[in-house]
Amino acid sequence: MISNDDRLSLDLFGETPALDAIERDDERSTSVEPSDEVVQPFLFDLLPAAPRVDSATAKRLYVHFETFSDVAAFAKLVGQPVTSETRAICYPAGDLRYVIANSGPSVYIDEPEDEILAEFAFEQNELFGGDEWWVEHWRGMPEFVQNNLHPIHSIEVWLRNAVDRDAFGRIIGQKLTAKTRSVWYPETESVSRLDKRYVQVEGDRAQPRYPIYIISKGRWESRQTARELDRMRVPYTIVVEPQEASNYFAVIDAQKIVVLPFSNLGQGSIPARNFVWEHALSLGVRRHWILDDNIMGFYRLHNNMKIPTQSGVMFRAAEDFVDRYENVALAGFQYWMFAPRRTKKPPFYPNARIYSCILIDNALPYRWRGRYNEDTDLSLRALKDGWATVLFYAFIADKTTTLSMKGGNTDELYANVGAKRKEDDGRWLMAESLRQQHPDVTKITWKWGRWQHSVDYSRFRVNKLKLKEGLAIPEGFDNYGMRFERDA
């Protein structure tokens, strides 16, 4: 028996080992028993003289496989030796020696990366006590199952140009574009979010307990967050500046609008955020939500699917979870892009940065400050003082990417992104501002073609969640009346 980690050699000339004995478990190949293992010469010795593929111009595409039989089928399709040890190939066949130096190890890429991924460099499972450290905390919450659906093997395919990319797409039967970063072979079934939803059948817990505020500037036409909350029938208050009030009144119910007593202060959203905090205090509530105005949807992550919710139930469940503890300063929903569907995740992470969709304890002795990265700054101040934060993965928000949408802080704070002098680059200024506020945990790096801040949150692992004394948490799951539906 040859394990998954052993080499599965494939005959370049059409004969392959017997791979019919692959055992599938949850659509995964766990072992293979070939009739005769074919020992192949080194890859470069098998390839005939081939065109040079220059790493400076070649494009890299990741190809993922669920089973080793899929690897074998792919090898026949491209007419090249591909094994469980293969890291990279060229298509059409080229001299791999010119690109292999720049070809990193095969990695799984499912969704966009950003600086947030670097902030979780430490291993959560080890920090919090095993793979299922979260189970005791999550009792009485909606059911959560998230399995590891990573590929059994991945390779890099180097393509010289768009012509080669299109040709490769035709042979694997998939549409490829300049933005395609990874594919599965064979193509996996698409998990559409358009024909599925969670509907609420118990009205008493369909809405949040705490007030929801949206801060908005220059986005009365798009008003993405407001539109989504209207669709979900979730009450909210949108906070706008006076010079734009008439534009918002024309498209939003006047009862949902609060007009700020100031405008164009040149401090980004900070004054509006602090106004919201005081407004919430005046209502006498324990917490308040503050949301960016470019959120396109709210989803429940469960069974490796991201499914939209039809009510405010996820806000209510998040509130109930946070209210169990006496020391949660901030809580919020992870971004869609940072909750890969195929990656095993817990329903929440403690002590991370909370952003864009934030539930705040009104009793905190802080207020918003600065001009950039105010969410990270507020999170770090709370964590340094021993508070805990909760970043939910069970509930996620789909937010428009920073700088991709007009309005908000785009023009005011993020000007000159990509400037030759880093001191003129809005992204560098943003990162440098945070480094000056928290030099003990922040550094600035250049990644993904732009300046990034990178924060080390590992020191806050000691900030334990403190359950309220005498609180009895029910056993099992509580789905809050959510019912899964899909179109016929």
C-alpha cells in the first residue's frame, strides 16, 4: 500500500499504474494500490527540447485535485508527467528550469488574500486548546459544521501568454481569464448563493436587540448596506453630513436618517463614529452596532456554504453570544473574502481585529481617534487593556473592496495610492499611522503590490473570555428559528 505522501508515478507514454483501487472517503482519496509502480526518470530528461519559458513574463495558475485519479487523468490530458510530487509544469510543455526557481510550494488558494491573513500567523488550535476548542463556548448557538475540503494535491501551471491560457482552458473545459488564479480539475460543482437562503420562522428573535448605525458619505446612490438591511427588514439609522442630507432624504425613509451637526472636517469617519457612540449612550443601551456603508450582503457560514440570511437573526445571535461574557469589548463579522468556503474554521476567533461591522460595548473608556485604521487602533487599545474581542466566522459580511468604490474615505484619505514616494502614498500613510500608534505590535511591509500594515496579535492569547457568573448555557444547538431553503 502506498500512502498519499508517496510518489504515484505516471507513465508518460500512455500506460498508467492501476489507479482504480483509489479509496474515496468524503470525496477524498486516502490510498492507492497500483499493480506495478512505474519508476520514471527525472522530468527534464523526459522532455524533448522545448521553448524557453521566461519567469519574467509567464503567468502562474494553480490547479487543484480532489483525488490522485484526477491527477492521472490530468497528466494524460496535458501529455506531461504529473505525479503527487509534481510542483509545477509549463503549458504547452516548456523548459521548466527557467521558472522553477520562482515557483513556490503548491499551496491552496481559494479566495483573495490581504493583510488580515498575516495577522493570524500563529496557530489558533494550539493557542486555544485543540481542534475543537470552541465547542464549549458555542453551546446554545446555531449549528456550525465546517470541514477541511482542501485539495489532495495542487500544482502550478505556467502559461506564457493569453493564447496559451485560452488553449489550456479549452483542454480542461473551463473558462479562464486574466483574473483567474486557481481552478479545480475536474471542475467542481459551483456552490451558488443565489438559489439558497436562511429564512426566519420565529419572529421574536428575527431582529437585533441593539441599535444599528450606518455611517455614510457620498453614497446615497449606491447605499449598499442600507439596501441590504431594507431587504432583510432590519431597522437601522443612517448618519449623514448636512450638505448631503437632501440626497439621502430623497431615497431613504426620513425616520431612518440622522443628520450630523458638522461636515467636511477632514478627519475621515472619526467624528461621525464618535457622534454615533454618544447617540447610542443617550438611548441607554449596553451596546451599539456601527456599519460601513459598502456592505453588499450578510451570510451564515455552515456546511461549507455561505448562505444569505433573510432577517436580522445573525445580529441577534451574535449579540446573545457576546452578552454571555463580561469582558467582550468589540465583536463583529468576518469578511466574506477571509472565510474560504473549503477551509476548516471555528465559528469565531477571539482577540483579533474587528472591522467594518462592529458591535461595541458602550461602557468602554475609549473613543475613535486618528484618521486611518481606526478599527484596528480601537481593537488594539482594548486588547492591550485586557479586554477580549470576538470575530465571527459563523456570520460573515460581504464588503466591497477598499478603494474600489467612490465616496466614503476613498478620496479623502487614500489619495495617491501607488505614488513613487512612499510618503505620498495613501496606503503607506495609513500603515505608518498605525505603526506610530502601536509600534510594539505593528510593522509595515510591501505585499500584493501595495503597502500593508501587519499586526502581531499573538501576545493577546492570554485575554480569556470571562463567562458571567451564574450564567447557565443550554446544551446543544439553537438555530434561532432559521430554516434552510433553496429553489427547486
